[in-house]
Amino acid sequence: MNIQLEDIPCRATKWEVKEAFSGILHNHPDFYDPRANGGRPINFEITLERSHNGLPSNGKGTLTLPDSTIGHKFFRWAMQRGNRVEVHGRKLWISRSKERIKLGLVEALNKTPYVDPKEEAEREEKLARIHSLRVILEAVQFGIYFHRPGDPSTAHRYFSKEFEVRRDDTISGELLYDYDHKLLRIEMGNAVTEELVEHVVIDLPNIKKSAYGSESKGNYYVCFELWQPPRFERQPRHRAYTGDNRKDNRHFRERLPHLGGDHESITPFAFQIRLLLNDPQARYAVKSLCEEAGIRTPSKVNINSVSCGYFSPEKFQIAHQWINSYDWPIRFQLEALLRSGFAHTDDILGLCEPVSTLIRTDGTDFVADFLRRFMDKLRSKSNGETVEQCFRKALGDERRDVHASIVDPDDSPRTRGSVQCAHAIITPTRVLLEGPYDTQSNRVIRKYYAYRDYFLRVEFREENRMSFRWPIEVNGRSLIQQRFGKFLKQGLEIAGRTFRFLGYSTSGLREHTVWFMADFNHPEEGPVTPEKIRNDLGDFTFKKSIRQPSKYAARIAQAFSGTDPSYKITIGQWEEGVPDLGTDPYEFTDGQGTISVELRDRIWDVLCEASPDKRKLILKPSAFQIRFLGCKGIVVVDEQLEGIKLRLRDSMKKFHVEHMREAEIEIAKAFIKPGPARLCRPLIAVLEDRGIHKQHLLALQEKAKKKVVEARDTIEQTAGLLRDHDLGNVYGIRYILEHLRKAGVDTGKKKPRARHIMDNEFIARLIDYAQTHILSEIKHDARIPIEEAHQLVGCADEGPAYIAAGHDPEKVICLKEGEIFACVQQPDSDEPIYIQGLVSISRSPHIHPGDVQRVRAIGKPPDDPDKVCFFRNLRNVVVMPSVGDRSLASMLAGGDVDGDEFLVIKDMTLLPTTLVEPASYVGVKPEPLDRDSTVDDICDFFMEYMQSDVVGLVADLHLVIADQSKYGTFDEDCMRLAQLCSQAVDYPKNGVPVNVENMPRKLIRAKPDWKKPEDTDYRPADYYESTRALGELFRNIVVKRIDPPSSSFPNGTPLTPINEPPLSDAISTALKPAILRQLRRSHNSDADVAAQEPLFRHYARELGYICLTHAPSENTDVRLCEEEVALGAILAKCSQRRWKKDRTHRMREHAAQLVRDVKHRRRGLGAPLREKDGEKAEEEELRAALGKGWAAWDFGMRNRNQFGAKSFALIGLGVVCEMLEKLEQDGSGAVAAGEW
């Protein structure tokens, strides 16, 4: 309903008028009922008629109300004597409007929440101030900041100008501030003669420092020191408009790798910016611009400009001639140093003599390892210190430990499931090099393990190393094809060695990560090239996969999936071509095979040899996710199979591998325990719309909060929290705590009479970090643990297959339609828990309301020996029926049983009260080529995927629209997005991208408050308070900030030395009786403790490298701290949660290898790996490791105010606990330190 407004003060803004009406419409009981519409106040719109004299209005306007009932009520209220709406003290004249209401506006108002007009008013005022500021530039210079050799550390730096944009015919550019995107934009080009304009784009977080000053001629300049290169864009100066904002604002900017000409060669190295101002008065505008942007006001500093030519072709040629004269490990590290941005060509050449001398005295391995860590020292070198001085200082710290290094190629606890691999990060402007460090291995790398130096892990990333996110106005296609396509199709040269594209895994595609390799000669196979390796994988003409580039690439990807090797079987022990149950496209057994009990046991034995601590577990897996020849999927234990037997279904076979008489079963995942059952944002949105009241969700969150907060009450609760959230496994923290609890140590909070009260500050901080990490996940991801729920891998009931094979139907127990079977059991327990009764079952991404279904769990099956039951003894899987018109898995977000995991919720408060039909999830059929695909086609698909990967975008938009619309996830736009999400998920396989132009838009500009970032760098006007469950849950959690001591960071300032008697803390006191029994002493000699120093220094250096390499930002003030590595969680703020999760996984893998080295190498603590069945380590060996572990614990505690000492002590403590357990034959069944 429209209502005419007149007599509006002409100087009153739209927001002031809107605020006047909200005071009535949102407070008067006739217009607002807090019990209706989830407590949402009515939304409305104010439109003012334009004035011709520059004032906000001509005194007239319109009030639009989406509800005609409320509209009539309001009109009657306004007509009553004494009721008035005032703006600027003047009563408004209200009458019925003859103007027809816009249906689109009514629909939008009906769906969307009301947003406070004050915030919008503040935003418009700020935009007006920003647009009034102009900063004209005389020149734009690119270069580096440096200290002249010999200058004191207090001297000002110089700017080496390596490239300059200076125009004689026009201004060289203009500095602008883009408020909406939080960035500075340098716009260049002649406004009269040039059709295209080029931009240098600087994100505000990319600015490390800013300064201004004046040259001798009186010209003023502004300097920006950046963390990484800016972005470069180009757009038409004058665009043609269609009137459709959606089309007009799409892809009108083109992303560039450089500005052309000589800028191309210097861009990767010289990206710091110095701007010459056209007018001295412009410096004041720069200051105002920085204030509006929230940048620290530039300080006045003298930074003179010189032209040094550090990155000229001649300098590069000389530097590379020297670099390429060394062996590959050193060449790689020197090239990494040059590409890092921390050293220029003269710096590199200055290292020529010391590096050559070092190689002659200490060997290639030591030098390469030292150079790998040297980057960390460069990042934090002192002001005025040269690269060569930093090199010699760092070398002095390491040289004394060279002979005490624990690196011994013949004494490595590294498993075949991991490989030390070099990494390259290709950004729009740079190629950065890292490593080598541990990465999960795969079939190809294991085959050529001796040639691992010829393989390279390549990631395509944004300049800040995060995944690409393309703003709607930017077209990244040309950048991807010209910049990244060049490397994918022509190769990447590093230090004289050319690497070419090899392949990628499915997860690698999602992460924009691939494998490259350099050609090498094999003594038996001859020349090994990428083409040879791909051709040797198998025959991809099967099912015409080779005619579809995406499917062809997906088939090749099987060989590059991260797997662990297991048992090798021979021909006759596997059977292919087993028919599937059900009909296409909803086959019940899609991706499922079976294995015999004996084969399961042999696979598990091999996995336990690689991770001996698993032998302590009581339970063995019931299912594995595997790769075998050309097959993939899961295999489930079938007790009807005898001997060593593997049965593979038709749906598992993806390509042919011929003439194989034996083959290894590769394990992608062993399902040994139930996964963590947690809510998430999409599931919460669906459950709320399926009848679950938000109070039940809040109660669940409160219970989770209570458990987190009370975790420090007892050691048992702390260990439980770490177990539930998969934290601290690398350092065996939970195992250590359990051992200490048995030794009489506790917190004293609930057990004040405990024999020993825990007084370890580091462990206390680890608990703080764990609590903060978990609460942050609950707040920002809504990852709320559910006690009565389990995350289980899905499999299909084989009962109907038994019947088809000839079993009597009366003697086969089969699941009926709408039934499931699930029995969970912790691997260190012998108590199975059968799930029975009504439950909900769902699968990520939980985007369609029908992705959650109600089913009945049958509980424990009958123990009738005369009846065959496939699932009777299966554990930690959810078995779904193989009868009906459609598989249950396909109803749940289009799932199958090739390794998909499903959430089974028993909690009755979370059981949907309304029934919703599942989506059909019929896949989009791709268009095959009329020829076989080539590797170039695969590269083209990979590049297309980088531009068209929109799964996160679709899911994110779905949640926001569901929040903004009163129809929630049932909104028609959300239902459309559910279809598009399914298509986006299938895109890697079928190659059909989502057309983003068909995607709906947000209903309003502002986002719900639960979208606020982890950091506090956001604007209140960009968010509104959500009234849905996600908003209530978000606001119900407060995450405290943790500030660790400086000694927790690499190169941090050590705290005051410890001055207390050794081994006088509670933990040491509790362990001394057991130590005394085994070693006949409880104290260490000073010599034994001092002997740990070289090992500690090696450990601390590697730990520092981990803290640097896996930090979520290149900023030197963003480092991982010791607590984060020990806990296995990154707490640093990050805008991309998926990227942060991947970073955390890599950090854990890297740290796990370091801990294994320190614990198990002979030159480390020498702890024997857990023995095989029937074998035991010698007591003498165990006591020797116990003595070293006790000394390492002592050393770490004495030096705990140094970086690395606290976690080093923790490793020593873990060895002590393990050795004591073995020596005293503790049969308590405690989980081993390696965890599971």
C-alpha cells in the first residue's frame, strides 16, 4: 500500500523521514507484534520526490507498506486527532496515494528485514566526503626500499625506481578510495585520447606502512610499503549502458598480470609504490583519504629515489648463471630467495662466496637445509642489516649444530604415505617457492619415490596466497588463460629445470593445486615424461571418458589422490564386474564393493606397520575408501566372503588397467571411528524451516559452551574436549594427560585433594587456545557438537545381493525402505552402541529442505544363527536399504556410497516436524567432444574451473537469501540455488559450469550479522541484526582474544630465565617414583640435560619454519605461535575458512614429521616405534629412550621461556609416558601417543 506524504522539510533526508516512521511502526502495538513473523518488525520504504535546487526533496514523498492491513490501520491512526508524524519539528501531511504500487518492491519488503536508517545515512555522508577528495599524480613509480651498504641502522631508506609511469601529455594518474571494496585505486590514462584506463589496486590490509615527504625540487611524494604486489586492472573509460544494472556492472574490468612493457619483467620483484604528487596541497587530501580509509596517517620521512637497476636483464643473467652452477637442492633454495622479495640480485650475488665456501666445508644437504630456513631470518632481520650480514649471523647459530643434526637418511620414521615435496605458488604476478616439506603421497609419487626431486606441487593463488574470489565487475578469464595457461601448457622453469603439468587430484582441483614434473631418465623405463606417466595409468576409452575433458581429468585424478599404501593382492584374489543393486541413476550400491574379513585384517596390519600406535586399538575398520587399479569407492567387510577376496562393482570401475597380475590396494581413508557430529549453518537454516524451534538450537549451543568452559575443571574433561574436537594429536597431548591423571595429577578445581595439582603454564595455555578455537568455530561456523548424533560413512545393505545369489529370502535379514542400521563403537572400547528409533539422516551441503529425511534405525539385529545378516557386525557405518524406487543416499543432497558421510541425529529436539520431498538431483549431461581429449583440453578445463568454481558462492548466497526472506530456505530463489549448488558440486565430473548470470541476487545490500568476519575490521552499516536462529546463535557466543608471550613466536624476545630447582614442578614430582624405579635415579645430571641442546636447536629452527610457512598471511606480524602448532589449530583471523582448513591440515602433516623425527630417530630421543605383534623392544632400548625423554623434558622446562622449548618438553614428556607404560606393562588400554 502506498501513502502520499507532503509538507516534508526540504532539507530532511530520506533516512530522517524513515527514522520518524520507524518510531511509530515498530513500537505501536497496532503495527508491531513481537510474537509474529519471528519478531521481525515490518519493513517499509520511503521515496522522496527529487528537488531541482540541490535539496534532498521537493517536500513530497511516498510511504510504501507491504501489508495493506497494516497500511489501512496506519492511515486510520494518522487521521485521528492528536496523532502525528514529525520530521524536523514539522507535522507531515498524510493522504491516500493514487500511484500504483510496484509489485517487485512489495515482494522485496515482504521478504527482507528492516535495516536501521542511521547506518545508511552515515554511509552516504562518508561517501560524499570521499568523493570530494582529489589526489592528482605526476608520476607512479614501482621499485624497492633498501638501505645503502655502510649506512647506520638509523639512516632513512632509499627507493630504487625500477619502473615509472610518467605522462607529458596529461596527468599520470589519480589516487582514489573505493569505500565499498576497502581499497585504494590509482587510475591512469589520458581522459581525452585513450579509450582504456588502467588501474593499480591496493587492498587496505596490503599496506604495511605509508609515508610522505618532499624532494629537493619541492615536489611532494607519498610512499606505500606493501606486503605483496598490488592488482592491475583495465577497463573502458566510457562504457555503454543497457539500463540493466546487473549486466552493466558485470565483467567490465579486466585483470592484468602487469602494465606492459618493461613492467612485465620487474613486477614479480619490484612492487613497492612511490607516488609523486601534482600539487603540494594534495598531501592534505592524501591524509584525509587515509583517515577516511582507516589507514594510519602517513608520517613525514625522507625517502630519496635512485635508479639502481637491480632487476635489469643483465643483472638477472649474472645471478642465474651463478645460481644454476650448483646442485638442484641449492639452486631451488637460491631461486626461492630471489623470488621471495626479501633480496635483490646484488644481495644474491653477495652470497656467492659464503655459499660456495659453506658447500665445500659442510656439504650440499646442510647448505640446502640452511637456506630453506634462512628465509625466516630475512623476514625479521633488523633495520639496516644487510642480507649477507643476516646470512652470516644465522649461519653462526646453525654451524655449531651441524654434526649433531638428527637428519639421517638411513634412520627415517617417514612412512610411504608422505613425501617431502617442493612447492610453487603461482600468483597473477609472481612465482613463489617453498619447501620441501611433507605432503601426502600418491600412487605416482610412490612409484618414482627415488626421483621425488623431479616432482613439484604447484598452487594457483591470489597475491595474498588465498583462493581466487572474483568480484562481479572483474573478468579474470584473460588473466587465467594468458598468465596461468602459459605455465599449464608450456611449463615452469625453476633454476634451470623445466617442470610440466602432470595431473591433479579431485581435492587438488577444488584447491586449484596440481602436480608438475621435470623429465628424468629411469634405469629400467628410460625417459620418464608427464605423457609417459599418464599413458601408463590405464585405458581411458572406457565409457568414452576420454571424450569428456572433465571426466578424463577426473579419471587421471584417481592416481593423484592422497592415499596410503596397503596390502598387495594377486590376480584371482579380486573380482571385477559385480552387478550393482538398483537402477540408474539411483543405484543403491553406487561406488560400493566388498572385502573378506581376512583381507581387511591384512590391510589393517600394513596400515599399523606405518602407524604402529594403531595396534593398541581394539576395533578394526568395517570399511575403507580405496583406489585400486582403475576402480574407486568404498569396500565394506562381508563375512560371507572367504580367504583373501575383493569384489568390485561395475559402478566402481572408471577406466581399464590391463595385464596386471598383482596390484596394491591404496587406502584413501580407513573408517575406524565415528566422525564428529556437529551442526553447521546450512543445516541449522534447514532445520529451522523444518519446524525446529530456535530455543532448542540455543539450548544445544549452551550445552556445548558449558562443556568447553568446564574443560579445565579436570584433566579427564580436558582430554575429552581434545578428543571430541580432534586437537593435540600430533604431540599426543591427550595421551599425556591421561597418563598424568593416572599418576595422580589433576587441576585441583574439582579435585582439590589431588596428590599433584597441575601447574604447567604451557598446558594451561593450550587449553585456553583449544577453548578459543572451539568457541570461534561455534560462533563463526555454527559448528555445534551434537551428543546424540554421529557422522558415519554410508553403505548399502548387501542382503538383496545374497538373495539374488541364491540365499533363501526367509533366511536373509534385509533393511526395509525407510530403515537404516547404525552401530557405533570407539576404537579403544569394546562396547558397541546400537542406534534405535526415529532419527534424521542428512548429508552436506544441506542446502535443499529435503536434504534432511526422517528414518527409523532398527537397533541391534536378531542374533539368529540361522539367518544371514550382512550388517550384523559392522561398526561405524550407516547401512541404508537396497530396496525401493530410489536409494536413500541419492535423496540426501544427491549422495551415493562411494565414501560419502552422513549425519545421523538421534536427538529428538532436532527431529524435523514437517515432511519435505527430496530434490530429484538428476545430473546435467555434458556434451562430449568429437575426438579424444588431450592434455591441453584438461588444462583448459582446469582454467575454466578456476573461473567458474562457484560452490562456495552459491551456498553462501543461499544462506543469506534464506536469512533475508521470510520464506527462509523455501524461498523460490533458495530452491533455485539448491539446483545450482548440485550442478556446481558435479561440475568437476561433468564439466558443465553454473551460469552465474542466472543466479538470483541478495534481496538487500546489507548482510546478516552472523556474516561478520572474525576480525573487527568491518563496518556496522554493512550488516543487520538477523532474527533467525543463526543470528541468535552468533550473538550468543563471545570469543576472548588470546595474547601469547613473545617467546611463543619465532624470533620473539625470550622472557626472563627460569630460576627454580629442576624437576620441581607437579608433573615431574608425580613421575619421579616411576622414573626412579626404572632408571634408579630421578634427577638428571647437567651434562645429560646440556646434551639435549643441539637437538632442541634443530627442533626450534624447524618449528620456526613451520610457523612461517603455514601462517595464513605473508605479513611478518602474522605468524603461527608455538601453541597453535602443538594444538594443531590456526587461531589467526582469516576470511577464507576453507583455505584456512587446508592450511591447518598441511601444518599438522609438517609438524607430525618433525615430532616423529625428534621422538624416534637414533640421533633424536630414540624412542622405539611400537612393536609388531609378538615382538617387544629390548628393555635396555626402552630405558635409554626414557632417559633421553626425561632429559628433554628437563631441558625444556629449564628453558621454557625460549621459543620452542615448551613444546620440545612436551615431546620429551610424551616419550617418558610411553616408555614408562611399556616398561611397567600398563594394561589399562590408554590410547597411544600417536592418537587415531
